[in-house]
Amino acid sequence: MRDWPNLARAGEFELSGQAIDAIAIRAAKPGDERLILSLIRELAEYERLLHAVEATEEKVAATLFGAVPRVFCDVAEVQGEPAGFALWFYNYSTFLAKSGIYLEDLYVRPPFRGRGIGRALLVNLARRAVREGCGRFEWAVLDWNEPSIGFYEALGAQPLSDWTVFRLDGEVLAKLAQR
């Protein structure tokens, strides 16, 4: 088994040499399925998309911990209590001829917000991207989510206004696949 998905280290997380609320960031491990699913459902509820969640503990386990994982998850904890997560995967830029990191979901539980946890999760992934020579670190945010947009812009992230996301799913995806 490759070791690159498990590069997140447990322990006190530091930014600029100063500890922030003793945040521990660790790679998700088998047995975390229930926790990760609960975080996914909390995020979906916040985004008003709970009705769209089809994930189960079994599906989460298979995608994160199967023989060839294609998605990875970092869990943030404060004093041993789960505070949030970042679920991500590698993508690729043909123009750069480099891999990148795509952040699918970032979520911090309400009691832990404003304590640097979201920032710590993003810094952890940014450090991974730099360490691994990735060309990009990208994510999407719902256009109504002003608190998150402001947070990302304060970190220096730039919105890509010249791109439109397209999606095929469900019956439409199946229909195209049959052509």
C-alpha cells in the first residue's frame, strides 16, 4: 500500500509557529466511516442539500479505504473531539502537466467555527500540494455562501469567473453512456 495518502500527521497543528487551539489533523482511517458520514450529512444540511445525500457508511468505507482509494479525507480534532474534515482527491492539469488537489468538501462543525480549524485544514492541504509538486489547489463554493467566499478570499483564493461547471448525473449520465 502506498503511503502518500497518509501524509497528514496527528499532533498539534501550527501556523506561523503559533499553536492554534491544539488542532490535530490526521488522515481518516478505517473505522471513521460513521464519523465522516455524519460530517457529510451536517455539511449537506448546512448547504440545504440533505435530500441529495446517497452516501452510506459502506460507500464511504469503500471509496476511502478500498484497495485503490481515489479520494482522501483529513479529520480535524480539538482535544480529541472531531471538529471538521476536508475530503479531497488528486486531479490533473494538462496545461501544467502536473497533478493538483481538488477539495471536494470542507466542513467545520458550528461549535468549532472561528477557531482556525478551516484554515488549518486548508493550510494542511496547501502544504501537501507544495510538498508533492502539485500545480494547483482548487475547490468550488456555492454562490450564496458569502461567509465561505469571504473566508477563501481572505486567504488569497481567487474565484474563476470565466469557467462554468457542467455536470452529468443520474439518468442523463446513464443515457449518454448508452450512446
